[in-house]
Amino acid sequence: MKRMFVVGALVSLAGGAPAQSFTVLGNSFGAEALVSVDGRLLVPPNGARMHRLSADRWMRAQGPTTPQQWYDDAGRLLREDRGYTEYHERFVLRQAPPGDPVWEAFIQADGEAVGGRGVVDALGQVRLPALKDGEWLPFAVPDRVLWNARSGPLRFHDLQGRPVMELDERQVQWVAGPFAGRHVYVACSVQVPEHCEVRDENGTTVFSDDIDALLPVSDGGWWLRQGELWRRVDAQGRTTDIARYRQDGLYPRYRQYGGTAGRRDWPEQVYRHATGSADDTPEPGWLMADGHFAAQRGAVRLDYCGGRWQVLDKEGAHPPTAAPAGLAAVLDEPDAEQRQAPPWRVRHPTQTETAAVLDCHGEVVFAPSDVTRFDAVGTGLLGRFGSESSPRLWWDGRTAYTVPADMAIDENHVTPPLLLLREQAAGVKHLYNLERGRIVGRPVDDVVRMDGSRVVFRRDGKLGMMLADGSEPAPPESFDILPWGTDRTWTRRYLDGGDEELVLLDANHQVLLRRRLLFSGVELQSTWQGDVESQPLTLLNLGTMRFAEGEYFVQQWLDRDGQVLLSDISCPAPGNGPPSKGKGILLGRGWRVDSVPTRPCTLPRALLPVLAGGDVTDAMRDP
């Protein structure tokens, strides 16, 4: 019997906003702690590693003495299980609620010698049973899945894991199905490939034919393909139209996995032969999901702009119009360029037309005669003049800005209202403020980070920070500058003697924290509140410090005012060995956890000021 524990009040716990928390892996701990953003210990590191599964859900792996456990962001235990569940890839079910994710998983029940592959949710509860020697596959249809065994028949199931259909591929080839709203399957004989049956889940044969592909029609009928010819049939497979629809190219029988019956299963273009004869004048067009044929006037640019499309025929390009929903449902997804966000499209130059920008109705909104190329960048366009190899024009959808002829816009640093310009002759770069319409600040050698309000630059081998007005609140004297949100900045610079100075600046670039350290490593720490990730903490690596008692390794988590929230200390190993082999301590505000509670580590008195946020060098020199 599988033993498990589930919190009975789980429903009541779901109410209210989730807590904000993060995990801490101490260097001398084999397990992670879950800690709140204000420093409270939510789950002690007395089990194993913790994994964030989804919004407000954490899973702690099975430990030597602890079962597998599931928690929320507040550290409340929701469920535990002495079996073993190993999460794999997400199992994506079409039309599943976004707040109810499931995963493929290896599942071994408590007391069982072997396990199998199943599907579980964010609480480890089994949604599809664990079976051996195969894998579960989702379909495009919302209510069916497949157990694809390594040997034996294909077994189709509903979402409760109940078997609904079985096909033995030693006897038949699975061609298509099930379809959305129609639980039927196309199976063709292995011995007589031309003999195919459309079967329902009761085992009844709905109709038989030579079927290479089958697509559902909204009136209950089908589009049926034999070779390269499509024809219209009713629900019982009877032909309803003498016309035939040719799909060019070699289109052999293929499996429509899960009967997607949309997008990539539909032919992009067919040619209608009105009487079914090859002598008929072919008429290009598309097969529609409602069963009719839509004639095509010319080539089509899909999703031209804002849900519109554009037809191009012998008369030229027609004005963009709203794309018929029925046609959009059966054609392929538009490419990335056609899906660009701004409400306009670029026209590239030809022998008869200049480069231009057109709105969603096809009207020209911007077409300078001397621009020969446009490139979309973010919410605007970069333009090149004549035969120039680099852009000098920026257009934001309303206004065009041109930089001097001896400059060029750096395509990799466009963050309106700031642009980075290259001055090729001098080998330097300049910050250009679009709102001021001019270059601001002193030239720089290069840019490390840049957004719309500040730039981390390099000059004479050192880093500094420049604001949008050209001022430099952090002069170029640091070896690292790390912006932290919009109102905090970390800087690190070398001091005489080889020490480092770590400084935290606020929104007005006033000093919140200044520490002298032997070594510093700075990393922004992600925390989670539901499905929202933020970085309200900084992880500070202080490296290894030597005291009379031995070597100690320390890392700290700091809040946005630079105050120490939590410290992780690795103590000397027996025989004065390295800290990586020694015991450890997690030290928070008002709490402490030792990796070996029965033999806790002793902290040197000189280390205590460091743990409180003081200077490492002073602490080490304390007698």
C-alpha cells in the first residue's frame, strides 16, 4: 500500500496572495532551505534539494530519512509521499487550464520494486498511471492521450487514464485520429494498404476507403485524400461532389498525430478540377473547414499587419484586408517577420519603388527618397542612406532622427530615448539622447550594459556609469558595475593593497552601503511569488577567510538596503582541512541551523562583525 500524507486544508490554503520566497543551498549542506524574502526560515535544510515546479509549488526530493514533500511559497507542507517521483518534461495538454500544469514522470510507488512512466501534477498526484516500457504522448485534441508502448498495440486513453481504443500495428497502420469532437481513428491494413477503415471507440467501422489523409468538416463530413487528389465525402464516406482538388507534389500517406485537423495538416494550396477530369482548367484555392472551396485570386501574404492579409496577383499588390477567419484556421502560422509588433510593415526597395514604411491599410507613412534599407529594431526602424554600410537614421513610428555623417548607430544598443553612436575615425562611441536631439556626455571606448536611462561604459580600461543627461554618477574607476532594478546599482573597485570596495547606490546615487572586502562576487537572487519572478535580494560571495581557528568560507544574502538577511558559513574541516569538507551554518535573523546539530561549528569572534555586514579586512585584523 502506498503511504502518503495530504494536508486536509489544502483548499483553504489556496486563498490569499502567495508568499515570496527563495531557496538557499548551503555549501556544507546536502539540502536546501526555503526562506522568505524578509529572512524567515520556512523549510529547514533537513531533507534534500528543493525544486520549483510551478506557481506556489515546490517539491523537496526524497532524503535519507525524509519522504518526498510538496510545499507552497509560504513553506506549508501540502503533501508527502514515501514513494519516488522523478519529474521530466512538461506534458502539454491542449486547452488544459494554465494553472494546472502536469509533467511526464518516472513513478515508483512505495513498496514497489520497479516503477513506470506516468503523468503527475504539481503536487505529485498521478493523473495518468505509471506503465512500463513505453511513454505517454499528448494529442492536439483536448481529451485523448496515447500510451505508445515499445512493443504491443497502441493504446488510446481518456484524461482519466481509462483505455478507449486499441490498434495493433502488426495488422493495421494508424493514419489519423482521433479528431476534436470526433473520437474516430483511421487504420489501414498492413496486408492490403488500400483498405482503410474509419473506426469509432466502440469498434464499429464507420466507413472504408483508400485513405491517405482525412480532415474533418464542420457539417460532420470529411475532406478525404487519395494520392494527390482530395474529394468531399459525408459522415459515412459517400462522395458528395464530383470535383477533385489536386495538391501538387508527392504527398504519401502519413500519420496525422492526434488528428490536429488544422494548421499543418491542411494543404496550403490545391487546384480544383470542376468535373474531376485532368482536362479541366485548374482553379487555385484552399479547402475550408466548413467543407467549401475558397478560390484564390493570387499569392497571399498572411497576417500582413494587425490580423490583415494582402493578395498579390497579376494586377499587383491589393490593399490589405481582414483575413477571413475560416481561411486563417487552415493555413500555416505566419513567420516571425510577419508577426512583428509595430502596426506597420517595411517595403524593401525594388527597381520601381523606394524603401518605405506602410501602415496596416497599405498606405505609405514614411518613405525618404535617400534611404535604401530599413531594419526593424524593437519598436522602431533603423535606416541606411545610399550605399552606406551602417545605419544613421532612427524612426520611432512618428519622428525620424538622423545622426551626423561621420557617425553610425550601433544596432546592438538601441534603447530609446538613448542610442549609441560609433565614431569610426576616432575609434570611440557617443551617447545620443533622442529627446534632447544631440550627443550627451563624454566619449567612451565601449558599452557593457545599456537601458533607456543609464549606460555602463568602459573608458581607459575601467567601468563607469553615465545617465541619460550625460552625467557620470559613477566615474570610471570600477572593474564591475551591476544595475539592480531601476533604483539600485552595485559597484566594485580595487583598493590599494589588493582589497576590494563594494558599494551600493540608491536611486539618487547616494551610498547605501560601503564595504572593504578581500574578495567579492555579486549575483542577483531570484525570488518567487506565485508565478512572478523578481530579484529583491543580492547574493554576495565573500570567499575564504583565514583565522586562527582555520579557514571559513562565507556567502551572504543582502536586502535592497544592503543589510544582511542571511549568511552561509562553511567551517574548517578536521585537521584544518578546507571549508568544503567541513561543517556548516545557516545564520538568519533570529535563527540558526547547523549541518551537524550534534556537533555545531564554533564561529571565531573576529568573524562576527563580518556576518553583521562589516569589513572583512578589519575583522581579520582584530586580535
